[in-house]
Amino acid sequence: MVLGLARSGLAAAAALERRGVRVVRADRELGNDGDPELLEGVGLLVKSPGVPAEAPLVVSARARGIPVWSEIELASRFLPNPILGVTGTNGKTTTAEWLGFMLDAPVAGNVGRALSELDGKLAPEQLVVVELSSFQLEDVHEFRPQIAVLLNLEPDHLDRHGSFEAYRAAKLRIFENQTDADTAVVPRDLDHEVRARRIEFAADDPLPAEPALRGLHNRENAAAATAAARAAGATDDQIARGLREFKGVVHRLELAAERDGVSYVNDSKATNVAATLRALAAYEDAPVRLILGGSPKGEDFAPLAASLGPNVRAVYLIGETADELARAIPDTVRAGDLATAVERAAAAAQPGEVVLLSPACASYDQFRDFEQRGEEFKRLVANLPM
């Protein structure tokens, strides 16, 4: 059974069917995602990352002794390719894409292209860079990246995992099946034993070149990418070119436009407090008008409130978390929705200021996902009156 028929579920089903496996498809839109009778004759359940462990079919499958795998687990058994896995609370998309750019390697996983989509399309020796979320890692069993990168660990997805400890445990599973022949790239202060060869990184590491991307957090990402690329066999010349020429990813500190001397920055991918703190640090030398809010993830907004320096000229609140954010942060502007927030921020912004969408929240109250939220921000900015 394949449970969840978004991109990874469809790719998993197709890979199985190419091998002659009979696949039962279950999904909320089909209306059959809770029918235990569908499990009759099923020997394996492949769960999409968006499906929680408490979903009825997952609970029923485990009660019957049916193994539950993530799509990453399934794909890694099909693909003969060496894998460079990247996880962490923040920066994993940027770092995975950065490594793909440096190593001229395909990037898959949480970044948007399901790993199963690469089945049968690559030479066996081709390295694949895989971005890994906690949702994907919580259901691995034999998944073993030859190079595993952990960028950082900060509270996130507490609404799904229930506690930081459970979230942390899911992330650390990236190292679970590594051997002493493999490489683990970890933050210098990580208190966790690994069996693989341990390589530590930090923001103050010497690099072959200074990265083009803004912010201390991107220097940390660059240090991790440099260590992983070296472990994969890249030369310092290759790495230096990648550090200088990589332009970043959409929805992560993406300059959407400059209008009348005001910069509009799309950081819609900042779906947790730690990510927004990184964005604010990247613009600590500029006057900022900050757009915050969205759907809740169970986080405490007090650290965010404490970090707002005098350079933050105004905070515009949107979405379901607006009330909670208003209690944590005094003197905010209640905008309600993104269109109103952009309109009010643009009307007040002066030349030299930055209008920054860095919500610190998920997007599901008003948007399909953070990508749609970021695209809407860019559309609204493009349509501002001249």
C-alpha cells in the first residue's frame, strides 16, 4: 500500500508498479485513507511524509505487523547510487542545492523531487544529494547515506512530533545505519556519538572562498557544504567556484524586488522561529519591516520577541497565530492577510528599508504551502502601484 498520493507517493507507487508489484493506493482525496479492509493482503505500507504516525491505516498496519516505510527508505533500496543526505532544522534546502551545484549532482527528497523519481534514470555510480526532513527519517529502517550532514537542531514541528526530544531523535536517524566506512558531517557542538568518520564544522571555519549568500547562517551552511563536498571528493577549486557562484534558493531570503529604494525580501520558507531569527540576523544592519504569522506549529514566540532590535521599524501580523504573536510582541500592526500586510508595509516604507516576509510559522491557514505564500508575496510586490 502507498498511503498519501502527493509527489512522493505517486513516485513510490510508480517505482513499485514498474517492478510488477500490486499497489493499493490510499489517500484522503480518494476517501479511503482510513479503511482497514484495504490492508488485506498488504505486505508493506509506504507512507508519504505528510501522513502522521497516528493516521488510522498506519496504526492498523503496525497492529497487524505490516512494516511501515518512508518513500526515502523504499527508493534507497531501489537505487544503487551513493547518497549524500542533508538534514537539520534550517538550511537543508539551501545546503542540499548548494552541494548539488558544487558536485554537479542531482538533488532529491524533501527539496521537491521525490527520490523514487530517479529510479532507473542515473548511472549507478552517480552521487545523489538528498534533502531529508524529520517526517521522512522517522520511518527509515536500513537507509544509509554514505555521507550524512546534520546542520543544526532547534525546535520545530512540535505539533507533529509532540516534543523536541522526539523531533531530535527523528533527525538523528540519518546516522543510524552508517558504518565506519561512512562520513558524518556535524556541528562542532553536537553531543551525539556516531559510528562514521566524524567531521565537524562551524561558521568560523576557513573556506576556499567566501560565500556569495548573505548572513552568518549561510556561512554555517557553506562550512557544512564544504566539508561534505570534500568528503565526496571535490577539489577546493570546485568548492570555491560553488561558494562564489551559487545564488541561493527561491523563498529563502530571496530578493523579490527593489522599488523606490525599498527592498522586498521573500523568506516564506522561514516556517519556524529559528529560521526567522536567522533572517533578522542577516539584515541586522538594515531597517526592517517584518511580516509575521501563519498557522501554528506549537512554538514559543518569546525568543523571537526578545530578538527584535531597534532596526525593526514595524511588525505586521497575519494568519491564525496573530493573536499569540501580538501577546508576545507589543505594538504590532494587525494586517490579517498577506495582501494587507504588503500594502501597509509598502505604504510606510522609506528608501533604504527592507520589507521582509519571514513568517516564523507554517502557511496552511491561508495557503497550500510556503511556496504558494512566497509566490503570492512576489505577485503582490510586483503589482504595487508605482
